[in-house]
Amino acid sequence: MDLLAGLRIVSLNHFLAGPAAAQILADLGADVIALEPIEGALHRNWAVAGHFVGGQSVNLLSTGRNKRSLAVDLKSPEGRATVEKLLLSADVVMENFRPGTMERLGLGHEALRAKNPRLIYAAATGFGSSGPYKDRPGQDLLLQSMSGLAARTGRADGPPTPAGAVVVDQHAAVIYAMSILAALFARERTGQGRLVEVNLFQAALDLQTEALTAWLNGARTETSRAPGEIAAWFSAGPYGIYETADGHLALSMSPPAAVGRAIGEPALEALADGEAFARRDEVARLVRGRLAGQPSAHWLPGLEREKIWHAIVQDYDALPEDPQLKHMGAFATVDGIGGQPVTLVTHPARYDGQTPAIRLVPQALGAQTREIMAELGYAPAEIEALRAAGVVTWPG
């Protein structure tokens, strides 16, 4: 995929939102250089579910494809000089350090833009670059908790509940990549770079735009979370997930009367559409009572006949065999750097019917150090001397 071919992006990102955003841009053809410390970035050494694959962190596997790796000791004068040369050669510099970190290294936005006015400098933080929370750690669970997301997730009779995935980081990554692309588009018209800033706190709010807008404009319920099986605090019945004899069924936005006809519940058939919110406890109770008595497959013909929006709840083990996901190529199994098969989640969009290819599997730390330094003008002897001094590294 060559949509961003010719662009050099240097990613000083660590953990999830930053590396994931850089991967999106790498998938689209940008030359993304992952700049890491000698010991490797945090996400390279962080085990997801305590699991490594072929010696590589799952976090790296999920955010590291299509990138070249350069390992440099940024704290050494020689390393800092190397990094500055690289950053000034870039179209985009991405970082998600705590505010002020790059400035202390002499590599902040103003210093770099003074030497390269076309540079897009993009920073992702937990809470923004200023304000009372700017020095707080920005981590997904904390942001779900602080933003109201956890308080509004789960059942009314249960505690606040975090999502089962790092949804704030993932959403922030999309905003991060989108904002960089917008800045690049503007540069094509003006010739000027700019500072792009995104933060996880506002990404967590953005995930809840519909719900927050309702609440901010007067919508209220008795509890922060919905009763029974109802999925969201602002939703009418029967919107939610219900247990069947052998699993669970999700029922989406459908009139109670139509659901009643689909599952053979006369009491639901008698309800008017306008009562779906006010009587959602009753709707959920009636649906629960019917669906629990038969397997999921028993209910599907009636739901389809009445055109009820529905889905069988699938766990992860069902996804690789889902016919639609297989059709779209949502998963790809490739050989990792050690030859061990690794299954990855592919880029989630197509361009002229094509999914961006996996050009580079997640690389070993510093795998392209010599290659990138040669591109910056270093002679082979200089590169070897810097490695001997511990300023840079590569495998072997």
C-alpha cells in the first residue's frame, strides 16, 4: 500500500496508543522508524496476559508491524545528535512521553520546528500538555474510571465495570493518526508544519459522545447503569444481552411488540413502542423469561422473520472461523522474526478493494539501525564505533 509512500515518520512512542497510531500510518505506506532506547521500548518488554510469542511481546506484535527499528541511547550526547539528525529528516515526529520530556532533551516542538518549519510534531499524552493533570500517568483503566465510562458500564445492581479491552488507548490511536493526516493535508496547501496534540482523557469522552450529550442536556435515569440485561443507561428495552439455554443473544433496537411476536411472548406484543423506555425493566424481564428456556438457535427463525436486529454473542475463539471475518481477511498468520507463526489482526480498512499488506513483521530491537544510520550519512566505521560505545545497537 503506497498511499503515504515518500513520507518519513519517526515514532518515539511507547506502550499502546502511540505505537498503534504509528502502525496505522505504516500500513498506509509511510516509512515509519520506531526509535527505541537501547533496552527497548516499554511495550517491547510488556507481556499481555503474561504471554510472549517467539520471544516477542504481544503488545509489540499488535502495534509493531511495517516499521523499521532503530535503537539509540538518547541520553548520550552522540545518541542525541543522531536522533536530532533523524528527527530533522522526518515529515512527522510522534511522541507520547510525559509533557516536557522532549524539551528537556532539546528536541521539543519549538526547537525542531525552528530548524524544519515543515515538520509535523505530534504528541499524545494522558491529559494534555498543560493543566492540573498534565503530570499524571495516562493509562487506559484510569481513564475509563475518570471519564465516566466505567461508571456507566455494567448492570445497575453491580459495580462500575471497565471494558474488556483497552478501548481508550485504541480510540486515541485512531484520533492520533487521523489528526496527523489532517496536518499533513494542510501542509500540502500551506507548506507549513504544525503541532498536533491528542490526549487519552478526551479520547475517553469522545467514545461516549452520544451518551454524554444526552446527559449534559438533561437526560436522567435513576441509576448510572441500566437495569437487568439492558445494555446502556440511556437505552430502551429490550436493547441488551440475554442468556439462552446454551449461550447468549444480543437484541438491538427493536419494538417490544415485534420482539414479542418473534419469541412468542403475548405480554410484549401488547406494549406500545413509546413504552419501551419507561417499562424497560418489564421488557427485560419478559424477554429473559422466554429466551432462557431454549438454545440460541431455536430463537433465530422468529427473530429473522420479524426482522429483529440480533446476534449470537461470540467469544474470541469463534472469531477466526466467522465467515464474514474470513471473507474480509481480518486475521493474517505470518512467520515472525524467529520463523514461528504469528497471527495478527489486519488493517481495518480497504483501499480499492485491497487490505494493506504486512511488509515487515514486528522487528527485533534495532534491526535496521545500521541501514537508517547509513541513510543519515554515517560511514560504516562511524556506525560500528557508536555501537562499540553503546550508543546504538542491533541484533547479533
